[in-house]
Amino acid sequence: MRTRIIAFFASIPIIAFAVVGGYYGRAAAGEEEQTYRHLRVFEDVVSLISNNYVELVELDDVLEGALRGLAEGLDSDSAYLSPSDARRIESGQQLPEGRVGLDVTRRYYLQVIAARDGSPAAEAGIAPGDYVRAIDGEPTRLLSVIEGERRLHGEPGTTVTLSLIRGSTQEPYDIALVRERLAPTAVSGRLLEQADGVGYLRIPTFDDGVAEAIAEEIAALEADGASHVVIDIRNAAEGAYEAAVQAAGLFVADGTLAIREEHGATSTPLESTTGEDAIGLPVTLLTNFGSSGPAEVFVSALVERERATSIGQRTAGRTSLQRLVALPDGAGLWLSWARYLTAAGESIHPFGLAPGIGVAVQLPELGEPLPEEDAVLERAIEEIEGLVAEAA
């Protein structure tokens, strides 16, 4: 009897291992079967197209279109790259220095996120949300963001023609822009004439050194008597996430500013360690669709920690990082492999951040000048004056 009992208990781990192994084996087999089922459907679709489409089709074109769809179905910044674009990125080859100053994303056509301050695109009145239907006559329907950016670049002094659509416009508006070497943009500040004690700080990009520039400008505004600061990050679509996190830390004494999440669900909280040196002025942020990437991390950090109120429009929802995955035929996949979340772990990508106070802005027809009145700034001043009145 004792021998039987010992044998029974000794066999329990083996039985458990067999049962659990069998379960996971069936689960893995189920996942594999699901994958093969999709591949069989894909093979059937290719065959049906080849045998039934009204015209003779090139299967290479069909397969490339399918690969583009697979990548672009993930998010607006992931893409299937041609061998030439993949080689350029892998080698680190820089695009020509001439630019028109547009940042774009992909939403059916290429869509304008922002026009850089002082750029040819900004001077021409191109606004966030405008669609680029064609570049030099080539439709952007099948262009990735990488391909679109390559076509927007060129030698300084050369011209590129964009066909734009705004709002419900049916016919595109063609505009020719001359590419330039764009001058660096800088943080700038001033006291607002229309509001006592309110400083205005413009952050056009979150480049390296932006935190130091912000600290200097804030100190100057405080010395001039500012008791509240409006920070304008509309159309701020360029820069580095590390710089944006460092800039946000200027206003938050301690705690989590954002979370970086990488492939494999690895999460890294990004903390502020500013302490008593944190800037204490009340802050109002001005946002729009052009507030993208690092700017969105800056906004979420200040708003979630109740250090600022945001006024304007929803941001772009683009806080992911991409890298190249090479394919055997020389092509490549440009895939989002990491993203930034709010301090509470909420996703910013791809939906963006809604403003605390929304302000509708009506844009004129393409070709007409943008309005001189700044409805978003005026609304911010109203809110600040209301807070001052309540405190009094």
C-alpha cells in the first residue's frame, strides 16, 4: 500500500505536465490553424482576382498592394516601403535640404498635420487638417508618409506643386511652393497687451535644449510681472520625446509625467525630479490638430498633473516611434514599435487629446488669407480673466 501511495503522488506532476502541455499544445495548434486559415483565404482572393478581374492583372502589383494594406491597417505611420526607400533609411541617407515645412500623416490621402512657423507652407496659408490630394500631379492615395515626405523634399530653390482639399471642397486647389533651407525656430515670449499680467510663450518645436529656453523665457516673463502664462504649442509637430518630457518636468515637482510602452508590453514610467525648483505659474495651453508627437506628451503631462488647462482643438494622436524591419527582397516594413501613454496609462495614439475647453475655428476657402483674429487665444484670455475675477 505504501508503495502504491508513493507511486500515486510521484505520478501527479507527470499527469499535470501532460494535461497542461496538451492544453497549451491545442491552444498553439488553434492559433496556428487560425493563421493558416487566413493565409488560405488570402491565397483564394489572389486566385479569384487573377481569374475573374476584367483586366489582366500583374500579381506583383496585387501583392504589393496587399502588403501596403497590411502595414497601413496598423496605424497611419506604419508602412510598407519600396526597396529604394528601405535602402535610404537603412543607410541613413539624408533627404535634400530643401523643404516646404509640412508635416503630414496618412488618412486616405496624405493629410497636413502642421505647417512649420515661417515656412513656405505657413506663408501660403496651408492649415492643419488640409488634405494633399496630389504632389506634382501624382495622387497621394497610394503614398505612404515616408514616400510623401520624400516627394516634398528637394533641392533649395526648386518648386513643388500641391493639390489641396479643405473641408467639403470638391475641386482641389493647386499651389506651387518653393523649397527652402528652413531656419531654426526658437522659443519666444512676451507679455500680452490685451491682458494684464499674462505672459505668452510660443514653443514651435520640441528640439534639444527646449527646456532650458523655456526656463529662461518664463523667468523673464515673471521678472516683467507675469502671474499667468499662456503656452502656445499649436502646429508644434516636430522634436524629440525626451525633450518634451524634460520640458514638462519644469512645471511638475515630482511624479509620473508619461509612460513609454514598447513591443512586448514593456512599460517605463518617466518621472519628474524637479522638486522645489518647479515653475509655479498657472499655465494655459493652446492646442490644435497640429500639436503632435512630443507636443502631445507635454500637454498630457501638464493636464493630468493639474498643472495646466488646455484650450483649442483635439491634438493629432501621433505618439509612436517607428523603425525599419528589412524584408528578404530588399523592401521593408516601417513599423511602430513603441508609443507614449499618459501618466495614467491611457493611449494618446491614434485618437489624440481632447481640449479641456473646445474652441471651433472656421477656416476660409483655400487661396484666401487666414483670419487675423485668434479665437483660441481670445478664449484663453477670457478664461484667465474669469479666474482672476473669482479670486478677487
